Amino acid sequence: YPPENMDPAMVGFLIDDKQDTSDLISLIPYWGSKGFLRMEEIPKTGLFGKKDTKLNMLKSLPEDVPAYQRETFDGLFDTPEVLISSLKDKFYKTMISAGTQLKKDAQPYYEVKSNKVQTNTYIALVIGAILFGAIALFMWGPIATIAIVVTCVFLLIMNTYMVKKNRKGDNILSELKGFKKFIKVAAENKLKMLLTEDP
């Protein structure tokens, strides 16, 4: 079983230490399995029509759900029924805000000091790229400036992998990896069969 009281959005964040759109989207089938909504496929109509999916809200989320769940759910349902296609130009704002909240709610699984070091490193690298890039341009020319800027960009990318989980986060990650391995080894064929029977 996955760790208790953990939804797929938090699992997705803890697996790769970053918030992706798919982390929050994974809440939709999760809520469906809990009876909060029903998904209905709308078939293509006409020559140029497209398939769509309708979400029907069956009941509200409980009061004690995490803030990112509440924000995503409320962003989906301004009416009891919503077509996925109607969310195209407005739902991204909800996703950005809920993603920030997800990252905030995941912090108890990470070392506070490593987050501070990462933030300070970002600031130092950006300032360093600008400052040393300008100095290098006047003293050594454009090739040195390009080399400094490329090095700083590389270090910025590497800095995203410097976040460290605490003991609680490491234990949860270990459980998640075990659960993932179990699904791949023991349950993958059964899940494929179930999906074929009832998509």
C-alpha cells in the first residue's frame, strides 16, 4: 500500500522534488475513486468536433483536505458540471497557485537548511553571472563573458537537485519506491486487464 493519508499530488512531488502539472491533475481520478466527482467522456460530434470530458461534482471535499486540493477542486467547479475544454484559458492560474501551495505543504519532508542554501545559491549565481559577466566583458572580452554565463546557468540547473529530504521524507520516499516497484512487478498485468475491462 502507499503511505497512509497521502494523495497522488504529494506523492508526485516527493518522488522528483518538484511540482509538475501532472501531480495536480492526478487528483481528478483520485477524487473520482473517493466519490467526489464523476468523469464522463463526451464523444466527438461532427466532422471537425473533438472528444471532451465532463466532470460532475457529486459532493464537496471535506474541510480538512490540504489547501492545494481545496484550491484545485474549487478552481475546477465554479458550477456542478464542467467540460475540460472550458478550462483551457483560465485553469492555469489555479494550477500555478495550487502548485505553490503543494510545494509549501511538502516542506515538512525536507531539511530547512538545504532549502535556505539552495535559495541563497540561486541568488548568488544570478548576481555572480551579471557582475562577473560584466567585468569579464571589459577585461577579457566576449568569450570569457559567455564562458562565465554558461557556467552559472549550468550551476543553476545543478542547484535544483541540491534539495535534501529529512528522515521523515527519506522514509516516505523509501515506501513510495517500494510501492512503485510492487505495482510494476506484481500488479502491472492485472491493472492493464482491469483498464481494458473498464477504462
